[in-house]
Amino acid sequence: MAVTINTLREFKQKGEAFAALTSYDATFSQVVSEAGVHVILIGDSLGMVLQGNDSTLPVTMDQMVYHVSCVAKGNRGSLIMADMPFMSYGTVETALENAAELMRAGAHMVKLEGTDWMKETITALTERAVPVCAHLGLTPQFVNKFGGYKVQGRDEKAAEMMIEHACELEAAGADVILLECVPAPLAARIAQAVKAPVIGIGAGPDTDGQILVLHDMLGITTGRKPRFVKNFLAETDSIQEALQAYVKAVGERTFPAEEHTFKA
């Protein structure tokens, strides 16, 4: 059966963890979905892992629409989430127009990076039948404001603000919260504070779901490997088995382990 928002909500209610991965083409999307991955993210990370850029900022809407359409053709039942690229949701009107393009291409949900300034946009999208994932913590589109890719929410003031933003964005209509590179104790607090499913990447074991970049979990990371990455292909010569091992490890909450998490 196809994975829907209700499926993710049921995972949270039951205390079970679900697995998510990025994918950018039809072939990998079929393999990923058939391995039991619940959510496929067409991330603007493609700007780095496919295009070779040093950030996600150069990715365009046309490129995102193209890759979403490719993924949709290969998908076999996973929920498809699509990133809205840099400056594609700067105003409510722009966000509505661009989200419609992604949904028409095959997305089931769009993901936006930001904090409380997104409330009006999220409400407008959800009122018009576009499910939204709100991305907090290390938001790569803000790399130039952050001064690099750094863990967010380390001090108590920043942590409290992130919890507040998560609650506000859920109240505005966000169906899912994604936390990237935040201390594990903070991620656990946010997952308890909101009813929406919370997906983590570098956010510890206590979120409702986990996500990795496909290339990272297959051990083909270029440059420095992030702390939160595990190579699931290291123990097998089969991509399918590596994907299944990832889904199993997430479901059993053996991944992420302590070595993959950040402390406050």
C-alpha cells in the first residue's frame, strides 16, 4: 500500500520509526521504494551530489520539477517529498505557484527551510491542499547566514527558540517537521512537543523517522564524511541489501548510534 501522511502519523502514534532517503531518478527510486523506504525526498542536495556545486543555492525550480517527475515514474509506493529550492517561496504567491508545479510533477509534499517567518506561507499552502514539511536546524539554503554548515541549537536559548518555532509551524499547518544537525536531546524534546511526525538527520535516535542522502548511505560521499552518516554498503556487495539494512536499522532504532549524533 502507498505511504501517506496518515501512515507517518500512525508510525508516530505507535512509537515506531520510519525510514526516508533522497533519490533523484527513476531507477534508484524504484529500488529505494521496493526496499521499503517510506519517504523519498527529492532534495536540492542534488545541487551538490549530482551537479558538483558547493551549496544547494544554484538549484532551480525547473531542475527540481524535472527530477521530481523522474522519481515519480520509478516510485513504487513511497511518499514523495520535494524540496522547494532557494528563493522559490520568498512570498506566499511565489510559493503557491512553485509548489503547484512540484505537485503536478508528482510530489505528495513540499519541504521549506526556515523558521516562524514561514507561518503565513505554510498556512496558505495547506489550505490549498499542499502538504508541507518544515525544515529546522541546519538549513543548507542559509549557509551564507550561518557562515558554514554548523550544528544548530546548542545553547538553551537557541534550543527553546527552535522548540517554539516547531510548535508555531505545526500550528500554521506543517504536517511534518525535519530537524537537521541538532543535538539529540533537543530533537527528542521537539519530537515530544509536536504531534506532527519529526524526521531527523544528525538529530539523534529519538525522532519519529530518519533520513540520509542516498549517496552517503551507499558510501560514495565526496569530501569529508558528516558525523551522522553510516555506509550501509560496507557490509554487503548488494545495493538492495544495503537499503534494506538501512530500513531495518532505522526501524529497530539501532541507527543512528551514539557516534552519529551531536550532544548539546
